[in-house]
Amino acid sequence: NEKNISNQEKVENKTPSQPAVFIPVDRLPEIQEARLKLPVLAEEQVIMEAVKENPCIVICGETGSGKTTQVPQFLYEAGYASGSGIIGITEPRRVAAVSMSQRVAKEMNLSTRVVSYQIRYEGNVTSDTKIKFMTDGVLLKEIQKDFLLQRYSVIIIDEAHERSVYTDILIGLLSRIVPLRNKKGLPMKLLVMSATLRVEDFTDNTKLFRTPPLVIKVDARQFPVSIHFNKRTPMDDYTGEVFQKTCKIHRMLPPGGILVFLTGQAEVNNLCRKLRQAFPYRRGNTTNGEDEDTDTSEAMRKFKKAKQKKTVSLPRIDLDNYSALPVDEGDEDREAGIGDEDYDGSDLEFGDDPASLVEKADPSIPLYVLPLYSLLAPEQQAKVFRPPPPGTRLCVVATNVAETSLTMPGIKYVVDSGRVKKRFYDRVTGVSSFKVTWTSQASANQRAGRAGRTEPGHCYRLYSSAVFGDFSLFSEAEITRRPVEDLVLQMKDLNIDKVVNFPFPTSPSVEALVAAEQLLVSLGALKEPPRSGSVKQMEQARLSCPITPLGRAMASFPVAPRYAKMLALGQQQDCLPYVIAVVAAMTVREIFEDLDRTAPSEDESTKLAQRRVRLTQMRRLWAGQGASLLLGDLMVMLGAVGACEFVGCTPKFCEENGLRYKAMVEIRRLRGQLTNAVNSVCPEVGVFVDPKMAPPTEHQVVCLRQIVLAGLGDHLARRAQAEDVLDEKWKNAYRTPLLDDPVFIHPNSALFKTLPEFVVYQEIMETTKMYMKGVSAVEAEWIPELLPQYCHFGSPLESPSPWFSSSTGSIRCHCSSTFFRIAWPLPAVEK
Ligand code: ADP
Ligand code: MG
């Protein structure tokens, strides 16, 4: 082993890795002064020596010690961006990529042309860029275009402890790319940065790094934080408890900022409203910035500004405009898609305002309340870094974003709800749900640490120490909790056929990989494995199916494989512009305002009822009539996109018609991007997207339904038949082969009253019942034709068997004198 190490060192020492130049940076004196206080500055020498001597290093340091803002500057000054290569930094969150690039540009007194960012839909990278912040998904896409990443001399993987899927895969890929680059005489460095959490997954993983990388620890100047546990643990109304605790701190405890951890955007906004009511801070006529904090006015301002410049049109199609891999609908911020802090349609009820408490509160010292969550506009986010107005106390109400990605000054008290919102996905049934669960011990300690950045602090945990003892030690790596078909396809496209052998920091389960390969085979993206040979050989073959040309085309579309399949089929019958619009709308989360979620006050309720009626009417209008109605919820999406574009996609139109403006803007960008992707894969098609499209003809609607069926073939459901309906719970219900329980069409769906015999759905979300989302009707006779891979053809003699068999998980059908059973290939997993 020792010999190996020294050999490797010899190789490394030969690489001309250390640039001889020193690039001066002209920082403002106050910036320089603040920098010198950061713990990471004390380690600059050590870090730069280590980088010089080693191809890969790990930097571990408490949140707020200066890793993200300072390490790129060290590398820049040492000349790592002075040659042809630039410095790249990946972040799992879009928020962090944008805000950190701006911060570093400011600290270095350089323009954003030089210190830039790139996230899924936007960026300000120029030919002058030397330091590039990006989301991890963006870098993964770049690896697909240039495996050696020759534009970069250094890659920094930041926030590695978050264990986002793309971060994990990047580390796996870079563990191979870096030695390859150095072997080819194109030196490259890899820095993995992490909060002080479980770095052993990276360092002690011999599959990943043959020689464990050097770990540099940065000691943070952390002040002691006293932890106060609750005696009892509120189980239901924890948000009410959070409110009371925050009020109490504000009324009784000495000055110092308060940071509150909740789970989602709706909770955060609710608490902000209540706190502002209890301790009003008035400036001019607006109360505590409430008006300026709303998304709508922000959107309106941006829109007006854009309009002054020129009329809004689809973005110019640009072949270099990268996109990240598909985004899970549950999340807009993390490109990999944990829905941990966002608005998701399943928010817990916020208890009634405890009026007595509001009265008792001493409103003499105003509380300056700021929300902080991922979807907040950057200008609003920046506010948390500024000191609060004189005579007020700062109170930041945040989601997980404040746990490690962003550090704000002046926090003395932390109120920790102990909860986190996570998306759960059942691999066997394909059912998703958002659940609020306990966080991990490591995360709870991170949260507590936020209180001790500038002076000794206090952390109030709204749960007992016994409950804390039951928390898991660390949060699970995301890759173990989500479907991986998109990743498997991307990796196959990188010619990594045996994905099981990939050096993942934490490997997804074999069942998840098998399920992914099976889906991709059914979609035609991978070659079917041979059905002969020994069991072991067949098992092996199932896990190493090579990619097909269709698979390559699909991999180049920045959407999940099921949608990519639809795009690949889309050019038929001039349907492509519609397929693109539908896919864009399905990929962007929550495009419709959900009225059920807004809890109205007494006087608002009639207004709200009127609004509900109007929005229902609009949706009915978009759903169309006759043939188009059968496209169901996808037709509503198409109608909404068409109508919105027809008036130029204005915030006013969206507001009036219950559409989320941000979502509509994103759909527009994505349409441009998908058009671009399709054109580059099949130039002969040459689609051109006119934002204003005419509604599809009846003929096209039929084609669209077939294209949707081809993509969502494994998401087919059939209406419960006579045998079932005797049982009350199967009334109006649907069967899917993988679930024993009934699933339903949501009351908000365009097909709620139609109840077609066969439908396909986008996903199943479990709330009060299991509801199918994004439902579209299909005809029985299309199934054997378009989805032969799921059908077992039989003779009428078989007919005495029941229509549904839970033992084989199949549905038996008969149409046009063909008998067939629809049976999904089940992965070999025990339920
Ligand atoms: P780490 O990456 O180790 O968690 P950072 O580099 O993010 O640390 O933060 C270092 C310091 O810079 C922190 O004290 C933080 O408050 C400060 N900081 C970061 N962004 C901003 C900003 N936009 N404005 C003011 N201060 C900031
Ligand atoms: Mg950081």
C-alpha cells in the first residue's frame, strides 16, 4: 500500500500543477477587514500547499467559516484561472449559486462578467468568466459534452454533505476524470467542500479514491450555544408552538437576532404574517415590508422593466445554453429534487391564531420579520444579510436553506421545530408523498450552531431530549430515496453501461437500478437484455443494457425519460409544438394556483368563493370540448399555456386566471430550450416554436393522447369493474397493476366527471386518498398496439379468469377481438 502511495505521488509531482503567477485582487478595505476574521483565512497557506501537492482534497469546516466565498478567491489569486482553464464551483441549490457568485464578485471588486453563475434556466457567464458558480446539474450536463471538462483547471464541489444526487455522481465521475486529465498532461484539481458531517463516505471509500484524499479541517470560531429542550413534544400544532416560543424570546430576552426553522414556504409565510401582526414594525405606510415581499409585485416590477426594453419574446435559441437534468416536480430550487422546503400542495393546517397571545404580546419593540426560502426573489433574500432597522430586532423565519447554504450575521437565538419536509417515493408502487418528518441529529446540531456565530447563543428545540435521541444520526443520501431512471440514462449516455459498478459515494439499491433499467428498456432507450443463459448471466445482463440511438436522443433532452420519449415521437402529425408545450408544463411544478389551500378569513370567504367559481370556469374553458376533453388535464395545461401566451404572458393575466406567473415564465423558457434540443437532435425536423400557438385540431389531439400513452405506458390505470364496485371503497376508483388499493381522479381534474375506462397519469400523490395527477384518457385498442411490451396476448379460452389478478398484478382486457393482459414487468423485489 505504501508503495502505491509513493508511486502516485511521483506521478503527481510531475504534473506542472502550480501556476507560477500571482494575480492581485483589489478589495475594498472593509471587505478585507471582514475577510480576515473568517477562520478559513488562517488556513489559506495549508489549503494552497495541499492543492499544489494533491490532485484531490477535501475541505471540512463549520458553516460560516468562509469556504464558499474564500476558497475560490485563494485559487484565483494563486493563478488557477490565469491560463486557459477557469475555476468551477458547484452548489446543490440554485439560491446558493446565484447569491454566492454575486457575493464573491463584490468581495473581489470584479464584475459579474468575471465571477458569474449558471443555473438551469439562466446565467451571466461570459468569455471573460474566471470563476463560475453553477448548480451540480449544470456541470453534469457539461460532462456529457466534454468528458474531460477541459474548460476547467479546478472543480470545487461545494456542500458535499448535502448528498444531493448530482453532487454524488459528480464526485464519482471526477474521481476518474481528474487522474485521466493529469495523465494526459492537462492538470486538474478537485476540491470537495463539506460542513463537518460524515466525510468518511468520500474519504474511506476505496471504490471512489484509491488513495484517500487529504482532509483539511478548518476550525470555526464558534461560540458556545446553550441547548434548551422542551419537556414535552408538540405533535400536531408545532407551528403554534414555534409562534409562542418566538414571541416569548422577543418579549423576555436581551437583544440578538432570532432564526426560526420551519419546513415549507407556506408555513414560513404564515408565521411571518402572525409575527408581524403581533409586533408591528411600521415604515411609512407599509407594515414591515409586507407589501414589497410579495412575489407578485416583484414579478410585476421585473416584467415592467423587461417590457420597457422590448416586448417579451421567447428567448433566443442558443446551442450552448445548458440545462440541468430533469427536475422533480416537487422542487424548484434543488435541481436534483428533494422537496424539502417548498410549496407542494400538502401543507399542514396552521392552527388558529391564538388571539389571547397576540393581545398579551408587548408590541413596543418592533420585530423586523424576514422570510427566507428557496423560491424567494434574490433581492428579498439579500435582506437577511443587512442589519435590521435601528430599534428593531431581526427575526428570520427560514426553511432548511438557512441550515448550511446561507449564513447570516447577528443571530443569537435559534428556534428549531425539529422538522423537515421530504418527498417520499415508493419504488414499488410509484406513489409520491410529501411528509413532514423529524430531521437528523446532524441537521439539528447544524441548526443550533447558527446561534453561535457572533456571540454565545441559545437554541430552543421544540422537542424533548428523548425525541432527539431517536433522530437518525445523519440525513440519508438523496440517491437512496428517489427513482433513478434519469440518472441511469445519463450515465449510459456517458457509456457507463454497468451502472452498478459506478463508484457512487452511496450506491442506490440494486432494485432501484433494475427498475430503472426496466423502464428504460420499455421506453426503447436501452437494448433489451437477452432472455437466455444462466440465472446469474441474465441477472448481470439486466443490469448492463447498452443504450440505443433512441436512448441517446432521449438523453439529450433535459427532461425525465418518460417525457423525453414523448418528445422523440412528437414530430408526427405536426404535433411537436404541442408535445413540447405539454412536456414543459408537466416538468414545471404547480402551474395552477390551488385555491383549496388558501385558508380565508371570514370577510374574504365570499370573494374567495367567487374566485373559485371563476377559476373553475377558466379551467373548463381550457379543457375544451368533445375530442380535446379526453386529453384531460394535459389539455388544460396546453390551453392555459396557449391563453397565457396569447396575451403575452403577463403577471396580471396569471393573477386573474389562477396561474403561477413564475411557472408560466419557466414553461416559456423550457419551451425554447426543448425546441432547441429537438432541433439539434433532428435538424431535418426544424421545429419553430411560436409562443402563440393555435389550439390543436381534433386529429392532433388524438395523436397527442397516443404520444402521451407511449411515454406514460407504465402509468396506466383502468376504472374499477363490476366485481369491485360492490365494495364502497372502489366506487369511482381505478386499478393499477402495482397497487392493491384504489386510486382516484382528483376532484380538480378535468376528467373527474368523465371517468374514462382507461387513463394514464403523471404521478400518484398520496394526500387524503391516492390521487392521480395529470390525467389523460386513452382508448383500449391503442394499448396492445402502442404498449406491446406490457401486454401478454392470450386466447378467449383464458377468459374465465378474473379481470384483475393481484397475484400476477395484471389487468385482462378484450378489444377488437384481441385478448390481452396488461402486466408491468415487476422488479424482483419483495413488497
Ligand atoms: P461557508 O461556505 O464556510 O459556510 P461562507 O463563505 O458562505 O461560509 O460565508 C462566510 C461569511 O460570509 C459568513 O460570515 C457570511 O455571513 C458572509 N456572507 C456570505 N454571503 C454574504 C452576503 N451576500 N452578504 C454579506 N455577508 C455574506
Ligand atoms: Mg458554504
